[in-house]
Amino acid sequence: MKKIVPYKKELEFKTEVAEIASISLEHTLQKVGDNYISGNFMLNGEYKIVDISVNTEKFDFELPFEISIDKKYDTSNLTIDIDDFYYEIKNMESLEVNITLLLDKIVE
């Protein structure tokens, strides 16, 4: 059985954000104990302060994530992966990230 877990977070930048030049998402999520998942999403990349600029600024965010799974599920063969990821610049001040986590091989 597969379970989808949505995660949404708004990230504040130290300067204005006109355009994301590059972005990458990784995770350190792992099963801790029988029915608990803990770790971080690591988001990094570069952004432009002004659209026409060739200069970029680096960014790096570490987003903690924890979830417990009901004990009625067997998670012994659980796999954890990122199913979907998208982002949106909000008012040139912040970045809203939407991550969909896929928990697979869960048995009820």
C-alpha cells in the first residue's frame, strides 16, 4: 500500500527574489523505531534578485520533518521517496515549497 504525505512551507529570504535560477531537493528521512519517520528536507540552489541580472545569490534551507504511522500498519519493508515537488515565489519575499512524500510498501 502507498501513502501520500503532503508538506508545505513558506521560506523567507534575506533579500528580494525575482527568479529561481536553480533548485534541488534531497532528504535524510528514515524510519526510526517501528512506526516513526524523522529527518530533514534539504533545499538549496541559487536565485536572482533582479530578473535581468546575471548575478545570483545562493540559498540553503534545512526543513525538519517528523511523522508517526499508526501501529496497525507494518512498516518493516517501508520505502520513503519524494513523489512530487513544486514551488512558487510569493511577493518577491519568500518561496512557498510543496513537497509530496511517498511512503510505499506499507502493509495494513
